[in-house]
Amino acid sequence: MPRPSLVIVSPALASANNGNWQTAQRWRHLLSTRFPVRIVQHWDAATGSGDDLMLALHARRSADSVRAWAQARSARGLVLVLTGTDLYQDIHSDPAAQASLKWAERLVVLQDQGLDALPEAGRAKARVIYQSTTARVPLDKTAARLRAVMVGHLRRVKSPETLFEAAQLLGADEGILIDHIGGADEPAYRAQAQATQAACPHYRWLGPLPHGRTRQTIQRAHLLVHTSAMEGGAHVIMEAVRSGTPVLASRVPGNVGMLGLGYGGYFEPGDSAGLAALLRRCRQSQLSAQDPSGALLGWLQRQCDERAPLFAPEAERAALLQLIEELHP
């Protein structure tokens, strides 16, 4: 029986280098040894007659492609991959996103809490597929200070002000250094980052960095900080976990679905004082094993190590192959 041909619809292509594109590119790499795979920004029946299965990223932004497929083929072979803005915003209010949800034969969420955000009618056809990345050995970590890094463009959904405020609550003499990686297209956030850097010598805004340098910074850090107000399944969390770097994260469903319900490194969304307190506890953990909070860094590390196999490329590939087998046995 001939192998099915796959088309991946990504509203963002290589020039954007965002989560949608990274997922599309990674899935093409994982699947291309078994199937013909192509990536498009928009799909139409005239140019896609040879496609057997569609993997469409983003319910709202890929809605035109999803509708075109459904009109030409019905739901058969149509997989819709749901992002954070899909799960926690658009499918509850946007008609185009809601229509995409109904047309799809299968839904994919990128962390296990995503299932709870779906309407009950959509859960039976939903599958959880964790994203993946290669494992990296931790680089040498200084004992002179606690190095924390936050990675993400300075946008409202990432809640960078939580990090700015936490940095202002920490003293320069507390031995905690915060690096902040990410571009700032919004002038207000650029100004806040610059003002925080001027006022807090222990905070550095590094701007956008190439992916390789970003991963090296994560490998050298004692902690990754992730303050998002909304997430579908953050790449940077799995990159930290697969690099031996534990995470301090906002307690939002997308982060809980990556790190687990019982993870010990959560702070409430927007709680800058809670984040600062966790950073202090981790610094004390680094300084003294006899401190009452001294087990924290090691505990977070063990918890992240337990989650790391979920984000292995072979696990993601196996889940994708199982999904394709369901749709095209």
C-alpha cells in the first residue's frame, strides 16, 4: 500500500522562526524518513491534490486552509494542532477557530492539561503529543552566584513585567544574576527592560540571540524562569529540562501540563514577589545544604529529570506515527 503524503500547514514560515515554524520543521524532519512531507503557509485543493493527510497548526490562523480541506475532503485526514491562544482564548470566542475544531478528524494538544480546555465533544478525538528536543549536557555552572535566565520575546502574553518587578525586589548583593533573552518589538516593554537594567545591576537584557547561544545560556544557568500568562506548551521549558536546567514557572495550565501537577517550582501568574522568594530559596539552596530550604534546587532538578523522557525526539516521533496509523492504517 502506498505511503500517505503529508502536508503541514504553518501560518509562520522560516523567516518568523517562532513556535509554529519550529514545530512544523521538526515534524517534517521526524516524519520525512517514512513519508513525503511538505510545509505550506496556505493550502488549497488545486495545488494539494496529492496530499493525503493535513497537519494544520493553529485553529484560527490556519482556518482558511482547514476549511478548504474540509470542503474538498470532509474531515478525513485532517489533524488540527492547538496552540496556547487556541486553547485558552480563540476556541472560546472566535467563530473561525470554533469551526476548525469541528471540522478536524483529530485534535492535537501539546501538553496534558490542554485536554481540559477543550469542549467535551472535542476530547474524544484529541491526542496529547509532547514536543521534543535533543538532550544536552549541562555546562559548568558557577558557584559564585545563582544564574537565572528567561527566554522569550517581550510580549504581553509572556508577562515580562513579572520578571522586571522580581528583579527590582532583589538586591544586587544577594548573589542572583538574571539574564533575559528576547526581542522587544513593543516600545513600552523595551523601555521597561532598559529601565530595569539601569536600576538593577543584577538584571541584564540581552535582546534576541541565535538559538545556539540561547541553548548554551540555558545550559550554563542554574534555573530557567518562565513567567507566561498563557502557554500551549513552551519550547523553552522542554529545552531547559533536556539541558539539565530546572525551571521556575507561572502556574498556568500550559506550564503545569509540561512540568506536572506536583512540580515544586511554580509561582502564581503575575506574582513577582513569589518569583523573587523562589529565587532567594534557590540561592540559599546553592549556598547551604543545611538550610531548611536547601533541598529545593536538587528537588526541582530531580523532578525535571523525571519529565525529560516525555520530551525526547523518539517519543514525539512514536506519537506522530501512531496518530498517522490511526488516520491511514
